[in-house]
Amino acid sequence: MGETVSRSPGPRPELATGWQVARRNFGDDVTFFAPSLKHFDTPDFPRDRACRVRAISVTGRDCELQCDHCRGLVLKGMTPASEPDGLPGAAAALSQQGAETLLVSGGSGRDGVVPLSGHIADMARIRSELGLRIMVHTGITDAALAEDLAAAGVDTALIDIPGDDATIARICHLRGVTTADYDRSLANLCAAGLRVVPHVVIGLHRGEVRGEHEAIRIIAGHAIDSLVLVGLRPLEGTPMAGVTPPGPEQMAGVFLFARMTLPGTAIMLGCERPGGRHKEETDILALEAGLNGIAFPADGVVARARELGLKPRFSGMCCGAPFDGPAAMRMSPGTRGHVSADGVSGGGC
């Protein structure tokens, strides 16, 4: 691939197989997301300014793992579930500000578990009394926690899936945890009946594409709702601040692998990725590789979608939330993710 993105009438030849699979299984719809988790302004995206999706951290700014790519900085943008009112109080305040969906997250313990178990009753109360949709960001998840989350009325479980044991140890600082633990976590969440949206960070191993394909293979073994791919965005104040992230072409390679491995599963390009020219090129390559949606699209990407013959849809929801997509995105749990590249269902997992 060259230095600039092609403006030909169709997708680049090297991405054409992904494009064809997406059109066959999903038609011409593409969804652009701009949840209120971030400030976003572009002339291409018609949206209101209501803060409909808000994030809460059950650990405040604390995270025991201190992963090299984050160091807990992501938690700073979340509302802390602090005493004395805790999670219910924070949720009520955000509801009064117009929130309709809560992302309940937090820092991980040294075992890779986000401490959600102590907040099950609170989440059930928020769901019943405030009527808010609840998404949770889990880490390692055993069967009991998965079942408790489902019983509390949690709508969606988001989980990051690393595909390399060395990355888990060296970047995420987890000892005694392997990809098999994440595989089991996915199985537990799916078995509990939750809508599960795994995330894969492209370039997590210090900018190297290492383990992403294996992560996607692991994910393909489960009846997930959708997959979100994001790109490493080096953050100031972390050990990876000076790391060079994967280029748009490298990211496109992962996009295409995901599309071909999960031909019947909705795949989104999430909000985290490098900005500037990198983002402009990456977003267009995501369209051409057959991804179903893009969060916070770069300027000109919506126009490019129309040039390609796609029909843009716009959403103020998080790209990891269930949404009213085309019929192929609403498959029963036994068939989600198992439509073959020729469009024929391959059965459940």
C-alpha cells in the first residue's frame, strides 16, 4: 500500500475480498458513532449535544495493574463512583444530566479482574429504578460474576482480548494469566446470556502487531454480539509515550483478517486510534476492508462512504452497544459470527 489512500470508485484491490464479504452479508449500510464520551465536531456528522452515554469508574482513578499503554490515565475521564453515594448516586446524577446508558468500568486488580462483584445489587437497582441501560467493562470473568451481571440486567459486557501471553505479562503486568483465561472469560460471559463485545487493541505490544490474529481466532470461537478493533494511541505519561503505533496499512491487514475470520459478525473501528493523517487513512481503509462501523470518523470519511455506494447511518451510542443494525447483525446467539465467507450459515458454537 502507498502513502496515500486511493480515491478510486471502489475499494483497493488488496481489500476487495473483505469488501465483498461485507456487502454480501450486511448490504450497503455503514454506521458512524459519536457517543458523548468524547467531544467531537465534524460537519459530516449530524448529532445532538446531549450526554447520552457516560462512563463511571468503580475504582475512581485507581488501577493496580498500571499497564504500560495506559497507567490508569483512561480512568481520569470517567465519573468516580465515590462515597458516600457510591455508584447509585453517581448514576442518578448522570441520569439527571441526560444520560441514558452507563458504561461501568474501573481499574483492574493484579489478577486482571475489574471489581464489579461488589456492585451487582447497585447495578440492578440502577436498572430498575432509573431505567438506564448498563454496559460493563470486565476483565477476567468467572462464571459466577458473569451470571450475576446477567441477573442484574446488564445489557452488554465489553472485554479486551490480548492474543499473546508475552503481551499479557510484559505490557499488562499480569502474572499467571494466559490467553486461555480470556478464552474462558468469553465463554463464561456468553454462557450467561450477556451480549458480549470483545475489543482487540492493534499494536498493544509496543506498537508491534503481535497476537492480534490469535485474539481474533479466540473470539471467533464464541457467540459474540460484535467485535471492536482499536489502535494503539501512545499516551503522554506512560512508558509507551514514544512508541510508533502500527501504520494504517498494518491496521488494514488486521481489519481484513477479522472480516474474513468473522464474516457474519458486525466489526467496528472503535474510538481509540492515532489521530491526524493516520486516522484519515485508517478510517477509509476500514470502510474498504468491509468493517460495519466507525467511531468518531475523520473528516471526509462519511463522504468517502457515499462515494463507495454505502448508506451512512449515524448513532450517538457507543460502538460497543447493541444497536439496530441490518438483519445480519441481529442473528440469534447460535449463529452470530458463524456465517461463512460465501454468506451461508455455518452453525453455532
